[in-house]
Amino acid sequence: MVAKFSVMRKCAQTGARLGRLETGPKTIKTPCFMPVGTQGTVKAVTVPELQEMGTDLILGNCYHLFLRPGVEIIARHGGLHSFINWPGALLTDSGGFQIFSLGGLRKIDDNGVSFTSHIDGKIHFLTPERVTRLQNIIGADLAMVLDQCPPYPAEYNEVKTAVKRTALWARRCKQAHLRDDQALFAIVQGGVYEDLRRQSARQLVEMNFPGYAIGGLSVGEPKELMYAALDSTVPELPEDKIRYLMGVGSPDALLEAVRYGVDIFDSVLPTRIARNGRVMTSRGYLSIRNSVYGADLDPIDEDCSCQVCANYSRAYIRHLLNAGEILGLRLTTYHNLYYLDRFMREIRAALAADRFKLYYKQMSPRLKQLYGGVK
Amino acid sequence: MVAKFSVMRKCAQTGARLGRLETGPKTIKTPCFMPVGTQGTVKAVTVPELQEMGTDLILGNCYHLFLRPGVEIIARHGGLHSFINWPGALLTDSGGFQIFSLGGLRKIDDNGVSFTSHIDGKIHFLTPERVTRLQNIIGADLAMVLDQCPPYPAEYNEVKTAVKRTALWARRCKQAHLRDDQALFAIVQGGVYEDLRRQSARQLVEMNFPGYAIGGLSVGEPKELMYAALDSTVPELPEDKIRYLMGVGSPDALLEAVRYGVDIFDSVLPTRIARNGRVMTSRGYLSIRNSVYGADLDPIDEDCSCQVCANYSRAYIRHLLNAGEILGLRLTTYHNLYYLDRFMREIRAALAADRFKLYYKQMSPRLKQLYGGVK
């Protein structure tokens, strides 16, 4: 199998598991957080910097890359890995989420979705088959089906339709998928409706995908509803397949979802907030542009071992951001990605040492207090 | 002496020289190009990246750093080196050029200059003594006197006044300069008037500074007039002191000025044009945003050995710039700085091998053709 997932160790008291996903010669240690490189780069960082942090897997977006620069150019380079010079593992999202975020700009029926490009206003039509072929051409190690992702809040019937269509499209994507060296994952929908979550998961599991994503969450719903949705979804998913919760990057939610048995995550959160001067620390978020840091010689986070914290003061980083210097964004982005990578390493270490439950009990209240109130 | 300059080798047929400036434990190999880090960072690159390229010396700007973040914060960090975490050699420009570029926003007399901050509209008054003290506090290895830099074109009498005031201020800066571990360089003015150039140089040489800058050039005058000004200035400067041509970064002009006997250079050119997608190559400037590079798999410059050229195609870099990705600016900036650093290394190698004249004869017409017409 192209994406061989092995559970190395399972927490006896929770659903959490330590795993390893092998895709060709590449190994992804799980649970892990996947930095988002929508347009063919993780914003503001280089490949060597990602490697230095220990990143195994990054994500690109089929919808964005299709619109710009176009898949022909990527194909000419021999695929996305070589276009962006990333030797690690790559996943492409189908872009379902992005297309459905366009709102009035798109039209959808069972056949597919037509939408207006946010770049040049051109009208495009994408079907499950076409999105699969595009991802085949882009050539990431892992690809995603085209799904329909309803917003939050959404009426029961709207979500029910999305679940039905998502299953229909998943089947068509699977049939259209041609690359043996690329694994296609399904995406469970169902919003915050427990029966629809279970239904969606069962329909997709029946089709036997090599991995399952949990989509349609982290779209504005309260975190408790997201956890409830995980509680209905995860038990429906096979033990021996990888589970991917889409759009989650807040430390409290990462820990919670790991406890339910989720293995991989992605979110623009760490990189996006970094560009606004917001950094993650062992004491919660810190808005480095705040004038209180104007003469602060401490690093962003005293407990952090990253290069930014080893070499630069809060006052310097604040100055860079205030002066509009690109280096400021580089440093905050690097720190936030490193912070999450180290956090996931800590979770893996706790799982490896059979002390995840204890780790969870110690960390969960603290993380909820520090990060729970903030999206 | 704090800035010990040694001429290692002199070209027998031109004024060019291979040198070494020692400032404390730091050695600067000359001729060299100094990347500009106006606000406490070379725009878009990190310290390790500068070191990787082989940069010995970078420049900060007293005027900018005084306004933001303020010298008190820099002093608290123990000086600019540690504020920005740069272990190499540092020079601060006084900011004379920046203040005089403010035009209507400033008033000047023999005592000093008052100006309105471009950041918050506050009025400041700077004297030669104050600028020197500020640079003492900032603590770079090399500091510059406050000079008066007339624009181009400027009437003879205006330039004559500036020459007189520059000499007066240079003497006051020298008297106010208190740090033994920092060398203060004078700045020759005189515009494009040969007699004023000679007069300015003689007045300053009489005061015995450890180094001499040539200012007031590269401010819009034709390159031939700049070379004529070098021809009148350089012979007036002592053989055993370092010579610094301010504001020059175009390859053709660098080679020409080295031939006249200039040792160090700075300019925002390589970093500024990089952010506009313009890169330096062995075949001249290349505007990477041009649609002809949309599917171009070649590196920026096939003859370049930098990491950007080793790893990324023109098509990818163009895509990044078009998509507004910070990585695009990082890659073009890195390449341009590397390009100039390698160019200066080549010049030093030619000098070391006693073949500068031949190198000059081969390269000069080509560089003038490629870069001569463009500012």
C-alpha cells in the first residue's frame, strides 16, 4: 500500500496513538502538525528552515495551484516536490473548502462546482474527476477527495445533502485516481450533527480509503461542538488507517483531538497570526507589537529552544514588525511553527513512554486556559 | 589604531588595491560591498544567510535607528551588534544623506539640522556632536561624521557651502568622538566640481581620520561625472587609509571605482530591486516577473553558485512574486547579495593574482553594456 500507516503504540486509557505513516521512502511520525503551504511555499519560511524544525509533511492546495501558476508548469518541473524543492512528504488538499468559502461566487450540483477565480474573474468548472486528475499531475504523496464543506451554522438538511454529495464524489474521485504512488484520502463531513457524522464516516469507510480526514470542523463552531463531532466520528474510522483533522492548529484543540485518536493536523493559524505579530508561548499567546515589549530583552518564550528565542529579544522583533521589516515576519513565523512542532514531539514522547494520560491531565486544563478562549 | 587598514597588494597599472581592514578581532577583506541594514536588518535576510554568503561588514543608519527604536533600547542590549545578533563588522552611517533627502522638512545652519520625523512628525535637532554621541551609543565598529550632502544638480555656491560646513562638522564630530573601539570616518563632498572635491578631500585629510568616504555621488548624476569626481578625489586621499564610496552597488560602477582605488561600497540597489523582482545575472538585469519566465525551468543565473540558483527555477520564483509570497522576496534578495559578494570576491582574486588590469579590460566593456545604462 502506498501510504502504509502503523500504530506503534496506543494509549490504554484514551484513544491517542503513536504512529508512523510511510509513503515511499518518506516517514511521517504521528501525531504531527503539518504547516500549510497553500501556494507552493509555507509562508515566509524556506525548505531548510522547515527541515531544521523537524517537519516531515507539508500541505499544498490543488485549487490555488490550479489557478496559479497552473498545473502544466508544475508538471514540467516533474511535480510539486521539485517545483518547490521539498524532499519531504507532501499532501495536497483538493480545495473543496476554498471553493465553498467563495460563497456567491460558485454554483454546485451533483456533477461538480463552477466558480469564479478570485485572481482574474475567469469561470472554472471542477468535477471530482478533474480535481483528482489535477492532484495526480501535481504529484503530492497524499491527495484529498473533493468534498462539500458546509459553513457553520448550517441547517440539518443542508449538511445532509453535503454528506450525500461528499460520498458520491468520494467514490468518483477514487475511481478517477490513477497514481499508485499517491494515496487518496476521503473526507468525513456531517457538521455538528452526530448522526450525519457517523453516516458520513460509515459511507466512506465502506469504500476503503487508505486514510480518512475529518472535515467541516474548525469553521466557527464552539470547540465543545468540535470535540463532540470527533467523539461521533473517530470511533467509526478503522483503527489501522490514518486520521487527519483539517484546519486545527490551536494547542488546546490539538491535544484534545489527539486524545480522541487523531493523527495529523493542518492549519494556517501559526503562520497567519505570526504575520500579525502574535506568537505562541508556554504562557499563551503574546502580541509582540504591544508597547510593553518595547524594551523587553527577553526572548519570545524563555522555555523555547528555537533559533529565534536563542538569538533575538522581544524588543528587537517588535522593532522589526513596527518598522515593516520582512525579517520580523520570518522570525515570528519560524517560532510559531517550531513551537507547534515541539509540542507535537512532546505528545509523541509522552505516547512513546506510555504516559500520555498523565501528560494530558497536566496539560489539558492549562492549554484550555491559555488557548481555549481564543480561536 | 582601531581600524587598521593594510594594502596587501596594489595593481601596478591602475589605482586598484587589495586590502584588509582590521577592527578589533574582525577582518574585512577589501574591495568589498557592504549590504545595507538601515533599520537594524538587511531587508529580508537573516544573519546566518549573510554569513553563508561571506559578508564581512554590514551597515546600519544612525538617523533611522535614532528615530526607531531609539538608541536607549539598543544600548540596553549592549549595542547594535547584540540587538541584531550580528557578530561581524558593522558601520553606521550618520544619516546626513537621509536628513538632507527630507527636503522641505528640515532646516540647516552651521550649528546643526532640525527636521521633522518621517515616522511621527516630531521635530528633532541634530548637531555633529549629538550624531557622534548617538553613534557612540549604537556602538558599531565604524561610524561616519555628519556631513551636508547637496542634491544633483546643485549650484557651485551651494556645493561650496556644503563643503565648508562638512569640514566644520567633521572637526566637531572628531572632537566629540569618545570611543576608542570605534573608528570615525570623514566624508568628502564637492558634488561634481573638481576643485571642490579636491578642496574637501584636502581639508579632511588634514584632520587625519582613520578612513575617508566619498559622499554626494550616486545621487542622480551621469556615471561619467561620478567617475570624474573619483578621479579628482581619490588622488587626494592617503594611500594608507581605507576609502569608501557611498551609495554605489551597480556592477559596472563598482569595477570602475575599484580601478580608481576605492575599497568599500554600500547601496540599497541589490536589495531594493530584488523586492521588485529584478535580479542581477551574468547577462545583466532580469525582471523575473516578466511573463516569458512563466514556464522557464532555468535558474536565475546559470553561472551562479548560490543556493537559490542551485534549487529554484525562474518559473517558481516568478510564481512566488506574483502570488505575493514573502519567500519570493527572500530568494531574489539572497541571490542579488550573493551575486555582488561573488563579484567582489572575483575582483579580489584578480588583484591577488596580479591580473586586475586584464580582468578590468575584459569585464569593463561588458558590464558597462549590461549595467551601464541602468541606474
